[in-house]
Amino acid sequence: PRAHYLLGKYLGHLVTLAVAAATGILLSLAILALNGVLEMNARTAASTVLFFAAMLLYLSVFLLIGLGVSAWVKNSATSLVLLLTTWTCLVVVVPQSSYLVAMLTTEPIGPYQDRVDAVRNDFFSAMEREGLQPRPVELARSDDYALEKRYAARLREMGEETDRLQADVIAKRIGQFEVAQRVNLLSPGFAFQ
């Protein structure tokens, strides 16, 4: 039956690719270990096995897509075009569009420095209207630096406000990064990062 033929073809390709990849991985590890670049231990072995399993899953996805399209389409040229288009979309278009999707689906950050400058200008204008400016030392000593203490308190308030703005920007950028990361999970090339 056709199902047995496709399964045999899939397993044959997968085993062939797995043997080639395992040979390359083992030779690379041996060269690195013999040159003292890599210490072979349980952690290295576990990482290598996990990498190999993820690589097999990645190869399996593309083999299944290839076999599925080949079985579905009668013409090999059509199959090639569909598979190249699928590969291009999954490996090139989806990761490249993740930034755009993140920018369109999250709250815009806007010009951060403009907001910080506006806060600073507002604080300095308010302090100037209130007469809060450092005085010469002799004059400031006369009232135990009362005006300067108020000036310093206002500067702390301004610092807290700009810190809040910065924390807000960082939170929004992290949100954009997380959206882009979720979009990238659609691509097999990024799914195992």
C-alpha cells in the first residue's frame, strides 16, 4: 500500500540524515575533546543528546512536509515550488515579520527621550517659578540649606518620574520581544532556540 511506501521513504530519509548528523556531531565532539576545548561530562552528553533529538524533530517536520506535498501533488515541479515557498515562509518570512507583528500588536513606545526631556523641562520650569535654585554657600547656611533641601527633594521626584518612564519603556519592549518570540515559534528554525 501507498502508506507503507511513504512510511518507508520517511524512515529511510530520516535514518540517513540521522546517521550523517550523528557522525558529524561525534567527530566534532571528539576533535573538541582531544584538543582540550571541551570537557566531556554528563552535562555535555545530555546537551548533545537534547540537541540531536531537537534536530531530528526539526528534520522530521521538513521531511513530513516534503513527503506530504509530494504525495498530494502529481507534478514534481509544482511540488518543488510549493515546498520552496513553504520553506521560505517558515524560515525567512515568519522570523522577519515577527518584529512588525510585535510593533503592530503592542502599545507603541513612542519617543522615550522626548518624554524624559518634557518631564525634566516641566520640573525645572516649576522649580524656577517656585524660586528653587541653589544659592551661594554663605546664604544657604543661614537657613540650614532649607531651599537647597527642597531643591534636592524635587530633583529626587524628577529622578523617580524618569525612572518610572524608563521602567514603562522597558516593560513595553519586553512585551514586544515576547510577542515577537511567540511569532517566531511558528518557524521550525526558531522553535528550538
